[in-house]
Amino acid sequence: MSSSDTFDIAIFDGDGIGPEIMEPCCELLHLACTRVNEFASERTLTLNMQSLAAGAAAYQHHGDALPRASLEAARKADAILLSAMGDPAVRYPDGTEITPQIDLRFELALYAGLRPVRSIPGVPSPLADPRATHIDFVLVRESIEGLFAPQGLSKMIGDEQAEETMIITRAISEKLFNTTFALAQRRHNDRRAKGNSAQARITCVDKANVFPAFAFFRKLFYEASTRHNQNNNASLSAALIDHAYVDIMSLNLVCHPWDYDVMVTENMFGDILSDLGAALIGGMGYAPSADIGDNHAVFQPCHGSAPDIAGQGLANPTAMFLSGAMMLDWLADKHDCKGAALAADLLVRAVDTAFATGELRTIELGGQSKLNDVFNAVRQQVSALNIDVS
Ligand code: ATP
């Protein structure tokens, strides 16, 4: 990054609906930077984007789903923006699907998957309860171990038995929980700054009653909680730092998701619960995510490449746009860059304002709004909304 706040962004536009949603996202990111630069002109915010090959198409063309040159370029970038990769019709010889987005997590040690689940005004939830308009929690999914860890260690015993192994390490769990408590603290502080007195609630989701690996996971969670409060003057209420089994949490998330704030869980549980979370706020097209490590971060929508609707302009690009906003927010935090924070905030407000009237209704919700309708409505707001630089 130069002194003028220039960030190099590696772009993976992937497969299926990936390129369709990435192109408008990049346009909005540039537009948000331009708007911010009009107001805060002393430091110019610029995103240098470089498109990189990876995914099912790359595998077909080069025999490699994540070419080394792409990986090395991504490693050097300030952040990585990814749409969706994979195609069920393109598989490795053993029958498994191409998943370079998962390979990237391992290569770059992106242990913390942040999956915000926030109701967007005007987007209906399948829950009839009016409190569903207040859903606002983050699921933190451990992303390089758990049941996904032993890639290559899966074992077949003849045609009679299949075995998988779950791995929980202290090293990764401590980083995961430190990230979780730091996130909860930030949300707590941000709410305080807006005059909202709601306390942070942090919930460890596990299956500690059955598996020793989860009892260990939970023990490390409470160790991190003690550590966090010792280092931060007991700033988070211990009464709201709790745990729940994944089965009852599935029920709770349907019955009263508005009660949760930050949840942290193992890789496979997080994979499943994040789709449940997406359903609560309108569907996969509304669920952004970030995969964070010590040195790198990838931002991408929670959904896959949706080949069934690819090439028709039907995909909902909102999760992609919000993932772009998460990237700006992360860059702002990491580099203490006010311009990036303003651009992130502008993009989120633009999405919220575009949907708030209730006129936009995406295809996945039974409406008629296509990709370009959403894009145009959000672009209009990015162009028009005020920016408060104070
Ligand atoms: P992966 O395993 O790669 O995450 P998946 O099997 O979960 O993929 P997705 O590609 O995420 O499948 O999508 C499941 C279905 O949800 C798609 O077939 C598509 O109909 C719908 N869908 C996903 N993303 C979107 C989107 N952005 N807009 C509209 N519909 C979507």
C-alpha cells in the first residue's frame, strides 16, 4: 500500500454466476472510492484490481484449478475478492468437485470465516415474527480444520467403510477465539458509539456432550474469554459469554435468531449453520463472507457458482456487493484508512437504501428483479448518498 491509500486487489471471478456478479461489484467498488475521494480529497483511495485465473474453467484449460501464478499473485495482493468457483460437471478423477476457494483457505491459513447474517430493510425473511427485521449476528466459522482439516486423510476401507477425521488444535482455536472476541468487542463498541446499550453476546456452538474434540474446543473458548476480559478490563459481560449444542442452536436460530450477536463454531457446523443464517435473511444471494488469516483475507459471497441460473442475468449480486464492502472495511481496519471505511459504509448504506422501499424483489424470493435491476438501484444510491467525513 502506498501513502496515497492504493490497495492491490486480486480478483477471482470464477465460474457459473461468478463473472456476472463480479463485474458490477468491481464497478461499485471503484465508484464508492471515487465518491469518497470527492469528499475526503487529502488522501486518494484507489483499488488496483488484477484478474486471476482459477476454478473449474481454469482446470479445464490449464489442468490446474488454482494455478501457481494466480496463487502467488493473490499472496502479494492487499486483499482477495472472489465470487464463486466450481461446476458439478467438472470433477477431479476421484469424482470430487473443484474447490479452489477451499484450497485458498488452506494455502493462506485463513482460519476465521466471518459470516454476517443481517436483515436488509425491505428484504422479507421467511420468519413472520416482526423481530426478524432486527436479525443481526455474525457466525464465525473455523475454516481450515475441524471436519474439513484432513484433506487427503479420508480413508476408504475397501467398499465397506469410509472414515473421516476431525482435528481441533490449540494453535488455530486460540487464533479463532481471539478473532471472535475482538469482533464482539468491536461490535459492542460500535453499538455504544451509536447510543445502543445492548451488551455483546458470544456463543460457542459445539457438541461437547458427545465428542472430546468439542469439549476441548469449548475449554479453549472459555480460556480465550478470560484472556480477553483480563486484557480489556472485563469489558464483555461474562454472563453473556455462553455455549450451546449445535442441534439446539439450529432450533434457536429459527425460533429467535434476533437474540444472538456473535457465534463461533467448528468448520462443518459453520458450513451448515451459515446456510441456515442466509435463509433467515432472504437467501444465499444476501449472505456475504470473509475468510481471515494473520496475513491474508479473502472476501466472497457464501453461495456457490449456481450453474442452474448462470448466464441469464438472474443471479442476486447483493452478497457479492456486501462482500466487497467487508473487504473495504477490513482494509480500513488493517491500514487505518478512513477513506476505505467511508467507502465500505457507503456501499452498505446504498444496498440498504436500494432495498428499503420493498420494490426490488429478487428472483430467489419469487420476484422479478434481475441482476441488473439490483445493480442499477445500488449504483444509483452509491452515486447519490451523502458521505459524512466528520
Ligand atoms: P457450493 O457447494 O459451491 O457452495 P451449492 O451447492 O451450495 O454450492 P449454490 O451454488 O450456492 O449451491 O446455490 C444453490 C442454489 O441457490 C443455486 O442452485 C441457485 O438456484 C441458488 N442461488 C445461489 N446463489 C444465488 C444467487 N446469488 N442468486 C440467486 N440464486 C442463487
